Amino acid sequence: MTSMELQIEHMPHACALQMQAVYNTLKKAEKKAADFLLDNSKGVDRLSIQEFASEAGCSEATVVRLSKKLGYEGFPELKRDFAAFGNSSEIHEYGNILDNDQPLDVMRKVFESSAQGLIDTLNMLDPDDYTRALKSLVAAKRILFCGLGDAGAVAMEAHLRFLRIGVSSLHATDPDTQLIYATQLQPNDVVVAISHSGRSRQIHDVVKVAKDRGATVILITNFPVSPLSKKSDIILQTAVFSKNITGEIMSKRITALCIIESLYINFLLHAGGAYADTLKISNETIAINKI
């Protein structure tokens, strides 16, 4: 992964996002082609597919497969994108925080990283998958929101949003309780799983049980090719770089929260007036806690 960490900023932005999402899932030959692309991104537009395959040590078919996994129809489209990127002065780059950055520089980079993550996620989300997710939520009898760690905080916020309008919403911070909820789901229920990596073992277990019960699974993740994605019916992909001095960035949760918020608002608009009435009552009731 060292090659990707060093070279990904020299790729077209959409391609860089997709490379980050699929790199760890590539087969051995595809990874050789990906590493060659990362190390030679500035000159790839001048290579034929035969030259690329020969220098990368893979077959031409492997180059085509990699191109498609990166979001292109084939190698010619990849070449055109890299050529256009090389001739452009426009830079789309996350502000990577360094240990010698000044406080105001850190503040600016955190804001810029979050804003860039939101823009990239908006562009990356598949409209059809988003619409399917919304329809599934509107039709659901019950919704189980699950996540662990800081993803669990997003799941909790989603749970409280939908609970406030009268939806039969479930959530637990304890993995065992999440599994218990999953065993009680039915085919007309929905699970919304939140996992940036798509590799959380506990959430994977919850999703597996829910699928066995016939529930629909919506996954919010940065990595659409992952163990969790294989168990999910609908994938809503975030698009956030994770290069950071701390190894963790809040923007990956901000993007997930925005997806949840948009689904919640659309739910209110599409599910009828009863939920809006319940929201009004809920807001009036909890107003007693305000000073």
C-alpha cells in the first residue's frame, strides 16, 4: 500500500477515490497493474494497452478489468482521463495534516477535508441505489441501525432521528443486543449498517443474521467491495481519503451523517403527514427540557 499512499494524489480525483475503495480487493495480477498505474500515473496516457501490460507484468485482459474496476469502460477511457488530468491545473486534494502544521493550518485542513469528502460522496453516490434505499426505508415495518465505535454514534443519531417521528426504530451499542434484535427481524424490516471499512466482524455477524431472517440490508461504507458489501442488498458509498497523521478523520462520519440526514428528510416528505404530526408532538414534548 505504500505505493498508493505516495502516488494516489497524482491521479484523477474520481479514479483516486475508486482506487482507494477497491485496492485491497484486487487479485494479484490486478494489483500488479494497479501498482504500475500508481507509479507511472504521469505517463500512462502515452502507453498502448500492450505496452502497459508488458511493463506491468500482466495480461491485457487484466488491464481492462482494472480499468473497469476503477470506473472506466475500458483502457482508452482511462488514458483520456489521465491525459486530461495531466493538462489541467485544477487540484483536488485533501489537506493532509502534518506534525509541524500550525494550529490555524490544522483547522483549515480539517474543514477542507470534510468539505471535500462531502462533495466527493455526493458525486460518488449511485442515484438508483439511493432511491432504492429510500423506498426500502419508507416501506419498512421496523428499522435496525447498527454500527460500532464512532460509526455507532452515527447509528445512534439515525435511530433517534427516526424514533422521533414515530418509526419503529431499533439500536443498541452492545454487539450481543444488536444480534438479538437481528434475530427478531422479518422480511419487511430493514437494517442500516454503518461501517467505513466494511470489515467490522460484529456488524458482519448482525447483517448475516438479518439476511437469514429475510430483512433488507442497507450498507453505508467507503469500500463497496468488502465482506459486508457481499452481504448487503443496497450499498451507499461514501468517498473519503484516510491519509492523516492520526490515521482517523472525522469527515468519514460527517459524510455518513449527511447520507442519514438526507434519507430522514426524504422519508418525511414521502411517508405522509402522520410522521410529521408525530415530529411536531415530539418537539413540543421535549421542549420542557429547554431553559
